[in-house]
Amino acid sequence: MAAIEMKHIVKKYGDGFPAVNDVSIDVADGEFMILVGPSGCGKSTLLRMIVGLEDITSGDMIIGGERVNDLAPRDRNLSMVFQNYALYPHLTVYENIAFPLRLAKMKDSEVDEKVRAASKTLDLDEHLQRKPANLSGGQRQRVAMGRAIVRDARAFLFDEPLSNLDAKLRGQMRTEIARLQKQLGITTVYVTHDQTEAMTLGDRVAVMKRGILQQLATPRELYEQPVNLFVAGFIGSPPMNFLPATVEGNEITLPFGTFPLPPAKAERTAGKGLLMAGIRPEHFEDVSVLHSDEVDTARTFKAHIDVREWLGDQQYAYVPYEAEAKVQDQLRELARESDSDSLRTQLVVSLDAASTVQEDSDT
Ligand code: ATP
């Protein structure tokens, strides 16, 4: 196992905008690091530079204290699990897992010991004589991981390993990977565009956009203290609401009315005038489930619910609103900055499962 230090890594293809632009990330020994961001943000390129499948334009890649920029992939002793698992269809599960050991000309008895130990960890012992075509997606995934485990590699690198699986299996495999990673304690770098995967798997998450590292933090920090609009909008599902707002004194005016601001927030926003308020769907309180004496009318608004989604343990209400002409430009700028595909002029509110509010009604 080893720590991975990326220092001011740059990757340029031709003369264009760098695919990876001065990225520095330290992955601690045994840490589970996620690289996440929208398509084209440079996360796969960065992973490929760690493995050695891509040259580094400038910067230093240090693995286990050793600069590996000029080291061939096979000399880096890393294990990569690809999206399509790269299994050999004509080989059994046993031989697929044994493959790197055969290449290394290991003795049969040692191979057998390692393959059996790995297949036990991965719950594959009953399938060792099957071919990949006769396995489920999840089992194939585990074979690919088995091949990575037997090599005693210094780190695991995953490139979107779950994107070919259906939603249920993806959830199961996510838990499986998290469990295995903790059990093996192996340094892991995992690329995904899926923020749920990032938030549930990573010890820390590096959020990238257009080749630039936006924020490197624990999932909780990303959620509670995003450093910019892009991270705020990217992390969280449904995404954070961005609402045009004006602050005057200790009051904030949103499209739904004017509300008192807590003193700390009023202090931070003093003199800013027009701004964007970021409010997560669950930070609205559903007053339909409160007793009347618990309702603070100064902080309450009524709105028309367009669509309501019921998820069993909670509900989401979608509330459209009109943006005044003077904030349209700001919203457009915001949509560009947060990489959202459309102008969001609807509010998403998380309601209590027991909420009595009705779709297509005012509440
Ligand atoms: P995705 O999730 O779609 O795989 P990504 O975030 O992993 O995206 P990369 O594949 O790292 O992004 O690509 C980053 C940028 O570099 C993109 O603009 C891409 O077009 C460009 N790029 C990647 N590989 C090459 C290449 N071999 N030649 C030229 N440009 C490339």
C-alpha cells in the first residue's frame, strides 16, 4: 500500500485548454479518494496519469514516496478496474483471477492459495469454474476486483466501475466495494460522474470541473460548506435550490416573500444587495405537519405545488416561480457557472412523508 501525491499535475492534448489544469491531491495511505465531476472534467485523464497510461505534461506524480512520472505502468504496481471489467471470455473465473500471477510466473501452489483466498473474500468460491458469460454483472465486477486483489498492488484505481450495472445492483456493489476497501485497507482512487456514489463511498471527494479541482473535502464538508456555486449545485440530490434574493438589514426577500434572517447570516450578507440564496430541499420545514402553535407565521409562505413525488419516506414538491426581469441575467449566469442545463425557476421542497399537502393546490 502507498500514498499517492499529485503535485501541480497538468495534462495538455495539443494546444487547447488543458484537460487537467494544475491539480494537486494527496491521497493518504489506505484512503478512499473519489474523483467526481461532469463529463469531460478531466477525472479519467487524471486517473490514467496515476496508472501511467497517459503522459504527464507537467507536475509530479509520487507514489509511495517515489516519483513515477517516467515509470512504465507495469512498474508502478497498481491495479486498475475498468468499466467493462476487461475479463477474458474464454477463461474461467479461476483463471481470470489467476491471470496476473501466471504472468508473473508464480508457482501453481501459490497461485492456488491466492486465488482461493481472494475468491473467498469476494464470495466467488462457488463460481470458480464458470466463464464470465455465465456470471451476473455484479459477479463479473467481483472477478475483476479479485484479479486486482491477488496482485498485492499498492493501490486500487477504479474508472466508473458501476456504470454498466442496473440501479439495484449498483447500490449493492457500492456497499460491497466500500466494505472490501475498508477490509483490505488499500489506497483507492475511484472515478465517477455520479455524486451519490461519490458521497457514499469516499473518505474524501475531489470535485473537478473543466480540468480544475474545485474542492477537496469530506462528503459532509462538501454538502455543508461548498466553496462555490458549482459544488453547491453538483453535490446533493435533488440539487440545492438557487433563488434570487435581496437582503436589507436582517430581512431577506425571496420570490415567495420576505423573511427574517438569523443574525449571523444577516451579518455575512450585509450590503450585498441582490444575491443568490442557496437552500437545500430539506431545509424547508413542512408546516402542514405542525400544530398551529408551533408555526412561526413570519417564516411561512404559501405556494402552488406543480408536481409532487412520493418516495415512501419523504416527498418532493416542485413549486414553480416567476423570476423578475432584473434577476433573469443573474440566473442565466448562475446556470452557466453551476453547469446546470436549464434555468431553474422552480423550487424543490422536501416534505414530510405524513404531509397532507396536495399536488395542484396551494399550501
Ligand atoms: P467522461 O466522464 O466523459 O469520461 P472525464 O471527466 O473522465 O469525462 P476525460 O476523459 O479525462 O474527462 O477528458 C478530459 C478532456 O480531455 C475532455 O475535454 C476530452 O475531450 C479531452 N481528451 C481526453 N482524452 C483525449 C485525447 N486522447 N486526445 C485529445 N483530447 C482528449
